[in-house]
Amino acid sequence: MTPTILFVDDEPDLEALILQKFRRKIRDGLLAIMFARDGIEALESLEQNPHVDMVVSDINMPRMDGLSLLQKLQEAEDKKSTIIVSAYGDMSNIRTAMNRGAFDFLTKPIDFADLETTIEKTLRHIEMLREVRRRQAEAERAHAALSRHFSPELAKRLAAGSDSEGIEVQWRDVAVIFTDITGFTSLVESAAPETLGGLLNEYVGGMTEVIFAHEGTVAKIIGDAIHVLFNAPGDQPDYATRAVACAHDLDRWAQDFCVRQKARGVNFGTTRIGIHAGAALVGNFGGNRFFDYTAYGDTINIAARLEAANKQLGTRICVSSSVAEAAANFQGRPVGDLMLRGRSEPLRAFEPLPQDKFDAPATAQYAEAFARMEAGDAAAMPAFAALVGMHADDPLAGFHLRRLLNGAKGIRIQLD
């Protein structure tokens, strides 16, 4: 775009001199020049021509002088870089001009070589400022996009360019969390739109805050379902431990949310959580126009199927052995060897437990009954029956008891 300069001066001969001096640049489209006779005319011209890049203004003019014009220009939202022209001996005005934000000054009579040099310097400064603003705007847009996926601190680093290589598509070892809500389709069909919108926004907002507190990455939110990654885009050596801790906090938050909604007469479903760890293809799959940081691969599919397995098992959280083995001080109980849809080999799964439940006597009773079931011991059935008799609210124990009563043996579980 051709740089445009507004000259503000009431000397009648100045316009002809300026046009003569810069005729070649004007002819070649390298410069555009406009003129105004005083400060008021200059402000009117700038209002009609906001594309003007810079102003060169005399001080002594009728109606509005150059210092008053300079003050008006500095008060405007789009501040114009201004060169003030004054008589050589008028240093007090020059100091005032510089204090009011003038970029530079020239003395009269004007040395046109000096004028040309000063204009070129000012235009370079203007271009530099525009580049800074452009990069700032890009960073703000990037931060807005990244904030949908990453914790605020990580989003700032990525928007600033740090760790940007983590955004590129690559194979990474990750821990993956999938969450979903039971009965959400029925809620969608029965709830008023304004009620559903408020519920879902509060739920997703609260769950996302928990995820970000553990420095997890939100890969996708599809309706009520949330897909979370750990160890991407940045390195998190303890990613399995983080994922388990995050799942516990998500479970607690979701249960509290359900209680709050029930008090308001809303039957909000239970949140189910599945976790698996392994290699996945991770990165920005949005092409040149969109930002879509997500992950693909068998690891992702298994995590999603573990989430769905909770429905049959009666559990709220189900994790694979790869997570249980990698997480520090993992506390939980075995679920069994799950035959997940689309897999030919069984996958050992566990139910992670919070400290109080892990330390409870019922967990030791369950471990003993499970060991008997794994060994094919007929005593497994009465052991689970006794456990359910004392803890009727233990859905996983009830699930195994029903299996055994229906003739199942061992710990291999075929899921629908």
C-alpha cells in the first residue's frame, strides 16, 4: 500500500515545492501526498482519509496551530506519527511538541534532503509498529484458539511460539481420558433449550477447569463428551499419574454437579470415564484455516471403549493395565480381562479407587473374591454373594455375582 503523508502548512508556496521535490516518487506510486491549510482542515481531512500514515505540520497557523493539532492527534485512537516544523530559534515550541508525542522535528527554512531522510525514517518506524501490532493480533488470535484446548499457562507459551513444535502432527505416547454422561440423549429430548444450554455450559466449564488444573489438554468436546490428552503437546513424564488424579477429581466434580442439579429438580446423568495409555498420532489436523488439535489411533479408540464399558460393569471409572502400571502408587481393584469391541486380545482393566475406599475392608474382600474367580475356584460365587450382601451398593461386585450365577467362569468378560 502506498504510504500517504498529510502536510499541514499555511504557506502558499509549500505545496508546489513539496510536489516538485517528490514528483518522481509520486509518479512511480511510491508516495501519496495531501495538503491542509491549518489544524482544523487537517482533522477534517484525516477523518475522511483514515489511511493517512503520517503528518508533517507547521506550528504557526490560523484557526488551529500545530501544537493543538498534535495534541488532538495524540488523543485519537489511531495516533498518527507526526513531524513538527518550526523556526530554528523556537526551541521552547519544539520541546513542547516532543513532550506531546511528536516523532521528530524539522527547522525552517526546510532542508528538503533532511525532510526526505526524516520522512523515510518515520515511515520505517510506522511499518515496524504495524508489524508489532500485527504479530500481537496474531498472538491474541492464537491464544484465543489455544485456550479452547490447553491450560491458560500452556496456551500463553504456545501463542508466544514456545513449544510450537508440539503442535505439529507426530506420534506421541499419551494418556487419554474419555468422559460421557449416561442418559444425556433423553435429557436433550426432554429439557427446554435454555435449561439444557445452561446445564451443559456449566458442566463442560467445570470439567474443563478440573482438566486444566491437572494441565491436561482438551482435544475435543462433542456435546456432553470430553476427550482429554496428557503428555501432549508438552512432555509430562508423569502423564499416567496425572490422568488418574484428574479422573478422580472429574468424578468428584461430576457427582457434586449431579447432586446440585437434583436439588433443582433436574435428573442429570452419571459421568463415565475411561482411560488408556499408549502411542497416538497427535497434532493440529485443522489444515491451514482451522486449528483442531486432536489425536487418532488405537489408543484413542480403546479409551473410548473403556468409557463405554462402565455402563455394563456398573463402574464410573475404568482404566487399562497400561495406565495402572505406569501411574505412581496406583490404588484400585481389578475389573477383569475385557474383550473390547474390535479387539481380538483381552485387555486387563482396573477401577481406580480414592484413598478411603481403597483402605476399606470391602476392597480386601473384593480382592480375595476376584482371586478365587481368576483361579476358577467355585468358592468365588459365595465370596461375591457375601460381599454383595454386606455392600449392596457395590455395582462391580454385583456384576461379577450375576456373571457367576449365569454360568460364567474366570475373569474374561465379553462386552456388548
